[in-house]
Amino acid sequence: MPDIALRFHKDMLVLSSPVIPVLARQGFDIERDLEYACLVEPEAVRDALRLCQAAGAQCLVACTEGITPARLAHHGMERRAEEVARAALAAASELRPQHVLAEIGPCGLPLDPTSKASLNESRDQYARAARAFAGLSFDAFFLNGFSRPVDLKCALMGVRQVSDMPVFASVDVDGEGLVSGGRPFEDALGVMMDYGASVVGFATSAPLGAAESLARRAAGAGGLPVLAQLVVGKRDPRQGAATVANPYYCPDVLVEAGARLRAAGVQFLRAAGDATPAYTGALVAASEGEDVVRLGAEVR
């Protein structure tokens, strides 16, 4: 796998959609079995990723979102972080993708921003998660699913305590451009810039116009590459047009979305939520072979 940092600000890249919708349709209890799936049925995880690769995704996201010690302890797997990391990365790497990202999600512990002990405990969760990947081959960490800037700050500090690898960071943002607690998106972007993110990103279920605005705000925040995740809602076959509740109701919608987000300065695209590999394919169709648009620069 080539160094992904060498591609920053160059060509457009699409991340694989979550494997959860695919595995859920196969009968997995996602709340209970996702970590076990990497260990006992890695072929199911690999096949789910294979569908996204067949759709054209250049970056496969390894199934390690719940790898923090607190999350693993909830499933009685607190001593198996390294085993989960190896199995999940193997499932992705066996497909020989261009790039593999190691996802780390929120640890889920209560966090008191005024308590040094609480902040240190949270930071340690992410440092221990990052250590589980020591010696393994992948391209970047992917801090995803965060809703509060302070949680993301702890995650970035923890990962940066043990690793200098590229870090993609993403925060959930609503249609008003706010993160959890009513704080502006810029607060989260500031945390990303100040604490070592290599790629700044957001995930939103808001309509495309709002997503474009978020992309431009991210692109103008400090010159780092931008990741945009469009969150797909539950699929309703009867829905025949975009709605505020589910603007990304079918894969075809993401062809236009991908093109417009590229024009807004995004380099990395992902269909998230309940997206299927078909959504990934739509983003690939909109962006494959295209260069990143640098806002403020002449577009040729």
C-alpha cells in the first residue's frame, strides 16, 4: 500500500461504506457480534468489504470501530484488542486495496471536561486502542463517530501520544452547522487543527446544500484535506424523492452529491449510515479520475 499522505490534495478517493448494513442483513447482531465477527467469521467481514471494493472504493475502512478498552470490555473482550486489530486489518488487506484505514470510535465513557482525571482516563482509552495496531500494516487511523469536540480532543491526544501516522478525524454535524451541545462546527475543526489531525472531516445527514457549506468551511479552516461523509437513512422503497429527513434516499442521488462536494473542496468521500455498496459506487462514479479542487486556486 502506498503512503496515503503522498496523495493528499491530489486525486479524489472514496472510502468504503460501513459493513454493518451488509452484516445485519446476514443475521449478525451488530450490537453484540461485530467484534466477534472479525475473529470467528472474518470471511463475512472480508466479503462485505469486497463489495465496496468492487464498487470502486480506493480506501477500505477496517472493522475496528469498537476497539477501545471500554467498548471491548462491554463484550468481555478487553484482552483481545490486538487480536481484533490483526484480524480486521487482515480481512481488509487480503483484498489488496490501495489503502486501509483503522477506524477508532468513541470509547463511550462519561467525560467531565473540568476533571483532569476524567480527561486523562479518556485519553488513555485511545492511546491503548492505537497501541493495539503496533507493528501492523495500514495507512492511517480514522477517528470517526464523534459528536463533541472534547471527546475528539482526547482521541487525538491519545493517538498522537503513541503514533505519528496520518489521522483522519470526523465529527457529526447537523443541518445548522452545529455539533453536540449547540457548538459551531469550527470548534471541532479547531480541535482537529490543534491536536494533530491530518485530514479534517464531518458526517451529516443534512441536505446537500448544507453539506456543501460544511465542506467549504472545512476546506477554509487550515488547508488540510477534507473528508465528507453523507449519512444515509433507512431505505424506504416507497420514497421517490429526497426529503429533509432522508435526502440521500437512493444511490443515484450521490452522483450529483459527489460532484458538488468535490467542487466545494472535498478530497475524501464516504457514504455512511445505512449506505450499501451501491452508494459507494455512486460516489466513485462522480469522482474517479478527478483531481481535488483547491479552493482559491485556478481550476483547469
